Amino acid sequence: MAGNWDSISEQADESHHFDKLHIEPIYDAFICPLTKQVMRNPVTLENGQTFEREAIEKWFRECRESGKRPVCPLTLRELKSTELNPSIALRNTIEEWNARNEAAQIDMARKSLSLASPENDITQALGFVQHLCQKNPSDKHVIRNADLIPMIVDVLKSSSRRVRRKALETLRSVVEDDSDNKEIMAEGDTVRTVVKFLSHEQSEEREEAVSLLYELSKSEKLCEKIGSVNGAVLILVGMASSNSEDVLTVEKADFTLDNLAQCENNVRQMAECGRLQPLLTLLLEGSPETKLSMASFLGELVPNNEVKLFIARTVGFSLINLMKSSAIESREASLKALNQISSDEASSKVLIEAGILPPLVKDLFTVGAKQLPMRLKEVSATILSNIVNSGHDFDYIPVGPDHQTLVSEEIIHNLLHLISNTGPTIGSKLLQVLVGLTNSSSTVISVVSAIKSSGAINSTVQFIEAPQSDLRLASIKLLQNLSPHMDQELADCLRAPLSGLIRVITENVGMVTEEQAAAVGLLADLPERDSGLTRQMLDEGVFEMFVSRIVKIRQGGARGGRFMTPYLEGLVKVLSRITFALTDEGARAICHSHNLASLFVELLQANGLDNVQTASAMALENLSQESKNLTKLPEHPSPGVCAPFFPCLSKPQIVTGLCKIHRGKCSLRETFCLLEGNAVDKLVALLDHNNDKVVEASLAAISTLLDDGVDINEGVQLLIYTEGIKPILDLLLEKRTESLIRRAVWAVERLLRNEEIAYEVSGDPTVVTALVDAFQNGDYRSRQIAERALQHVDRIPRFSGIFPI
């Protein structure tokens, strides 16, 4: 007799002990002479020999292909006919024999599939079950009817990795292409148990688990079951995008997720985990109800910017079309989704190209029966604010029926009307729209013009004192953008709410807020020579409060944050405006009592804070200009009556401790003297700064030491001592800005009044060439000064008189 267990060659090592379970032996008649295996479909030749149909057909085919006549494989005698006669009786006998033995083997498998059984017995039983599935897939009902599936699931709890892996592999064979077996897997916690293996440390068990879930996910009922297991979708999404998993495992996880997408709840979970394509596909291709559902869920997500851009590119156009729907539910869902993705600059540009602006503006301005509820107008206003602040050019994008743009006067007027006649939430968003439009140099003039024509500046200023912080912040930022274009008008309007603005700036809220930084920035941008505003600030003690704030910040007593720098810059610039009002006794008194000159000298060294350095240098220029008026000149007593007779008594007394520049008693606190304050070397150092405004302000402050009313020669000597001559000459050569060139020409002409410097410069062709260029191409004043400078180096006769002095 031949061997047992049919053709289970793959599982032979795991199931050989089942051979002894045959209730009767394998008869030779059951064995195909060609395959040496028990036959399933026996057929008989004309000579009475029996073979497996598939095997004898292959034999005859090989005979024909080799050019031989067909012969019997056993007798090797030529056959007259290749007709195959089914051996029905033998086939039935074999089937009955198989059934009897299979029943015995199944019974043994049931006894072995227990956690109490030895590891080898369990794996051999699992191998037998796998063999049954592979031998005849249509007989999987036998496994089901024998209640083997729950027993296999139970051994997943085994402590043996080998058993667990084999059990997962066997379950996959059991459920493959068998919906009834899948139904059994859906019962109880079986799916949850399988899902746990996805996060198992053993890669082989993870691979088998995901392969099993892939088979299970082909059932819609099981899709819901898998998705309901907490963390299942999240883990599968992670596996599908993993770079460390096996390629086949990643592929199976991806296919499993594709199957799970049959269930909308799973699609939502995938979207939350960053796998958005299924949701976007349903939004594009689903039924109207499905599209609405997906759009609503999209509005609840908080994706990162990269994902927002992907959504905008994929379904932006569809969401905009949904926004145009007459159904309020569809409009609400689409608006909320668009609100989520429009906050990214790149996404906003995609939405603009997809045509979002016209319907969005229409929704905001429409009144009557078709108007949006206020809660949705708020969302529309938020989207418009997001889009406008994306930095796009809105000059030429039509938004109205008559090709109006967002900066058309009519549109701006409508926005201003809405701001004044809606709640603070919508108002703050629409103010942010105007902030975005005024951030751009290409659109700010149009907005300013429309605001002036509407007379809305007063109503906008009133929002500074609104109780809502968002509304206050938006109005302050808008006014700050408007201030360079309507400075005096804005300064006049701010007189009344100035106290409220100061309260915002000086409020102790811990870390500096964006509102505080914007408020002090607005105040800093107002015309510094507006004496009325400065007087009001003096009366309200603004400068004293700002000095205290600046000192506290410099000493590290205030909490930082991303708004600290603009806040400090604004404080310093506002404080510097007091130096434009030094004719006012109150202003001078504050400068003296708080030693502001010393503070500004210290702030010159605020490296990295260009605006602080610029404002400080400007303030020092103003203070230094006042030094010659404040310096106390020495009093020389008149000669006595004996002086004509005794010449030695007529000599003037020598007064020590006088300022060489101002020829009198000086100090930094009392007369704002830059020499006494050791400020000159710090100002000279800033002449090498890469910011032109810092350089120009520093040069202007230095130039006060060369001005009329002071000892110019001593000023030159001071600059020689502080090594300031070369940086000033270099500024003339660099030709950085027109205003800086004018200042440099003026300063160089003063330096050249010193004969030694004039002599050295006369031999430097680069400086002479720069002066000639200023003489030929500068404005009237620069040409006049350049002429005098060229006279100092003997390049123009002193009697030329080209320009009258």
C-alpha cells in the first residue's frame, strides 16, 4: 500500500502523526500510478488501466508533443484510442474512504486544538486544517460544521510565537473566498484579537495579521467590525505609509484600507489619521447625501498646511460649487470645509484660481430672503479674511457682476457698511480683510481713497475702545497701515480715544500681546512733529510710563515672546517724539529728570533691533541740536581799574572743565552733550550698519558736532579720535541712497574745512570723483555744498561763484 495523508507534502512535518488515524488502510487501487497520490477523478483506458484524469491527459499531451503515438504509461503498449472513461464506482469508493478518514482526522484535530496540548500537536492540527482548505476549497463548510474556527481563534492566545503565527495563517486559509466562515469571524471579539497583532513586536505575526484582515475586509459587514475596533484604522494607516515594514505588508495594509473605505465611518477615521483620498473621492463621486456628509466632516478636521493644499487642489472646485447650492445644509458644510483649508497661503491661491471670490463676496453682501444666516456670514467673512491675507494680488480679480475688484470703491464701501452694521465677530473679520488689502503696496492707495470718500475713518477709530479684543486688534492694525497715507487726519481722530490706546499699551498682561505691539506701533507712526498730540501725551504721562516700560524690558523684567521686538521698537519711537518738542519746558524737564539722553545712548547698542537704533539716533540728533542752547558759557569778570597800568591783570582767567565742542559747561543729563555722554564712538560704529536708515540717523546725530554754533574744528578732532573720518568718506563713495548721499556730502564738506584732512583727500581721486559727481548730478543744495567741498581741495577756484552762498 502507498503512503498516507494524500498529498500533504507541505504540512508533512507538522501532521505526520495523523497518518495513524486512518480507520482503514489506503488501497493500491486508490493510487494513481503516475502521481503516486490518491486519485480524485479516476479514469480508465481501453486496456483497463486507471489513472488520475489530469495526470493521464498530461501524459498523452507530452506523447503528441514528442511526435510519438500514445502508449499506456504502465505497459508502454500503443493505444488505439485515448478515450478516457470515468471510473465512477472507484471515485465514489475513494470519496467515501476520504470522508471516513477525514472525520477521524478532524476529530483528532479538535482534540489537539487546545492551549493545553503540546505545541507540536497544535501546529500539526493547524497544518491539517490548512491542507483541507487548500485540497478542496469548496469543502470549507466541513471546518465550519466541526466548530474548528472558534478553536483556532482560541489558540491565538498561545504563548508560542510559532503557534500564533500558524493560527493566523490557518484562519486566512479558512476565510479566504468563504463568506460563511467570515460571518463566524465577525462574532465576539475575534476581530479585536486579530487587530492586536498589528502592533505586535514580531514582524511575522504582524504580516499574518494584516493578511488575515485583508481577507476579512472583503466582507462589508466585517469592514464595519474592523473599523469599530479602537485604533485599527490608525494602525493600518501607519503600516500603509511605513518605510520600515515589509513591502508586501505595506501593500496588504493599503489594500485593506481600500476595502474598509466601503464604510463611511471608516473613511472618516482614515481622514482623521491623514489618509484623505477616500473622503475626497466620496466628496467628488458620491451621492448628494454622501457629498454633504463628507463636506461636513471635512469642516471638522484640522489638517496641516500640506494637507490643506492637497484638499484645495483635489476638491476645492467641488466645494465652491457646493457653496453655490440653494440648500442651506450644503452651503454650511462647504463653507466650513473651505474655512479650514483657506487659512493656508498656498491653499488660498488655489481657491482663488478655482473662483471662490465672486460667490463669497455675493454671500456677504446679499440681503433679503436669500441671505445667509449670520452664523454663516461669519464663516464667509473668515474665509475672505484668510484669502486676502494670503498675499495675492487682488487688483485685477473680478468679484462683482460689473467686474469690480475687492479694492473697487463700491466693494470697500459695502465692506465698511457691513463692519458698522453687523456684530463684532463679523466686523473684526472684515476689518482683517481691509488689513490684508492695506498690507499690499499695490492696493493700499485704493483702499485709503475709498475710506476717505466714505468718511469711515472716525467709526474705524472708535473700535479701538471696543470691549472685544479681536475687534480692537483688527482696527488698530488697519489704522497702522493707513497712517502713512493719512497721518495728520488720523492723528486728529485719535485725540479722543488716545487714553484707551495708552491703556492697551501699558496693561500688565504678562507676556506682550499682539494687540499691545500693534497699538504702540500705531502711536509710533503718527506725525512726530504734531505738537498738539505730543502735548496731550505729556499731559497724560505717556512718556514717563514708556520710559519705565523700556527700562524694565532692558533689565529683563518683562516676559518676552514674538511680539516683544515690535513692542519695544514702538515704545522707543514714541519716546523719541518728545525730542521734537524740546522748546516745551515740560518735555525738557522729562528729558532731564529721566536722563533720556543716556537711555538713548544705551539703546544705540541694541544690536539686531534696527528700528530701536534708528529712533535712538534720531532722538540723539534732536537732543544734540539743543545742546548749544543749553550749554552754560563761562562768565569772565570784567578787568579791574588797575588793568590799564598792569597788563598782567588784564589777561582772562582760564576756566577748566569746559566742553571743547560747545565751549561751556556740559553734561549728558543737563545739556545732552554727545561728547560728555561718550556717544560718539557708538554712533561712529553704526556707520558700518547694513541698514541705511540706521546709518543715516547715526550720521545725522554725528553731524550736529560739525554744525554751525559749535566748534567745528574740535568736532573734526573728536571724529579723528573716534576714527570716524573714514566711515564718513566711505558713505560718500558707496552711494547707498539719495538722502544718505546728501548727508554725506554735507558732512564731508565740514570735514574738509580741516586743512590736514583736505590735504589728504585732495590726493584721493575716489573721494574727489564722488564730490564731482555730487556737484554735477546732485540736487541744488547738494551741488552747492559739493562746490564748497571741491574748493577746499583746490578743484574749483574759490572765486568761481557758480552758486551764491
